[in-house]
Amino acid sequence: MKISETTRHTTLHIKKAIGGLILVLALAEVLLVFTSWLLSAMMVEGVRSMLSSEGIRWFFGSFSTMMSTPWLFSLLLLAMAGGCLWRSRLLTRPRSYRERASLHTILILLVLYIAIVAALAVAPHAILLSATGRLLPSPFSRAFFPLLSFGVLIISAVYGMLTGRFNSLTAVLDALYYGIAQSAPLFVLYVVAAQLYYSLTFVF
């Protein structure tokens, strides 16, 4: 019970911190809008106003494109994998024989997964290397977070099923939903931070 209360308070503090950061970024966006208008009115070279017809067209016409980045997709996958990892209790200390046996099984699965990824990315002439044979940048570097999320998700789901914590496909899906719900503040933070970043690139 004490661990549960500690976790709950920690989660609450994290959400409050993220909420405060979101507020700061939102205020910075508002400040940038009026600053861009003021500097544009003063004929400052290289500054475009977000309140001009060009700025308004850019904002509404490019909003969906600006939000649809690989970072958003990676955040979604990590959130689902994190929810599955948390609900499976893989990170807790195994107590029963079934949990210890399940841990041994997923360690073997982890080694196999790492070996497969290594064969695709590290071996000479690997498929996920770049055309010049480099690891960075390469298809592997662009797929790093999806590969990480996929690995965590598989291992967590298998562990949860072996220990009986996931007794059906619905339980696994509930864990994925849980991860998305718990990560909701991060999605809001992403939207606000991305909008501020692209606004800065437009104005300056």
C-alpha cells in the first residue's frame, strides 16, 4: 500500500510539472505571436508576423503537417509499450516460482530479439544499414524507437501471459490503453512544444 501511495504521489508531481511546462510553452507561443507582429510592424528585417495574412494561412494550412512527425508516432508506440511493461510487472522483483521461470523464458526471448535486430543492423551489409554501410543515419536509426517499443511490448506481453497477469488478449489491449492514458500529458506537451518550434522557424 505504501508503494502504491508513493507511486501515486510521484505520478501526480510529474503531471503537475508537465502541466506547468505546457503552460509556460503556451504563454511563450502567445508572446511570440505578438512579438512577431510588433517586430514586423517596426520593419525588422527577416521577421514575419504570425498575425499577417501569410502567417494565418501558414498556421491553419500547415498545422496537421507540423504535428504529423515521426516523433509523435514514436511517442505513441513508447506509451503503449510502457503501459504493457507496467501492467505486466516485469520490473518488479519476481517472488513466486512461476514468475522466476517466466523471467528466465523472456530473458531467452530478449537475447533472440537482440540477435535478430543486430543481424539486421550491425552485421556487414545488413539490411537496415545505409547505402554507404553506416549505422547513423540509416533505416535503423530512423526505426530505433519503433524497434525498441516493439521489443518491450512483445517481452512484456509474453511475461504477463506466462505469469497469468494477462489472461486474455483484452488484458493486453487494456495495458496498451493504460499506457496511452498515462502518457496523455506528454501528447499535449508535444503538440504545444512542436507548435512553438515551428512558429519560431516561421517567424525568424
